[in-house]
Amino acid sequence: MAAGLPPASERRLAAVLLLLVAVTAAAAAGERRGLSARVEGPAARHRHAYAAMMYMGTPRDYEFYVATRVMMRSLGRLSATADRVVIASLDVPPRWVQAL
């Protein structure tokens, strides 16, 4: 073992942690770019908003999609004085997002 250097296992751990930090930072930067590029629709016009969040991975994904669609369309037909916002994760089918 060289003088002044930590043991090999500590150096490996430090290298893995450094790699993990670098990958996390790169993923966060890419996610910020992806989210800002996918924001669609007009600017907010009201003080309040109805918001729904859609994501995949549950046994009832399609049922949640239908419920969100019904809620948003009902709010539109009722002329609710609030903005309508749908936050969709990247794994939601684009066809579902466009329908909303």
C-alpha cells in the first residue's frame, strides 16, 4: 500500500460515489430539458387551477386515464373559472396525453 493513500476498498467506494453523483447530475439536467420542452398550452389565465397527475405502473392505468379525461371534460363543459392542468409522466402513451 502506498503511503498517504486510503485502502483500495475506500478508493473504490469513493470512485463509485463520484460516478453516482455524476450520473445523477446528468440525469437531472436531461430531465429538466425534457420537461421544459414538453410544456404545452396557453399561459395561466386564472388564479386557481384543477390539476391531475397521470403516471403508469398500476393495474388500473386505463381507468385512471378515463377518470382524468372525464373530470377535465366536465370542468370544461361547466365553464369552471379555473385553469386545467394535466401532469403526465414520460411513460404515459402520447395518444392519451393528446386526448386530454
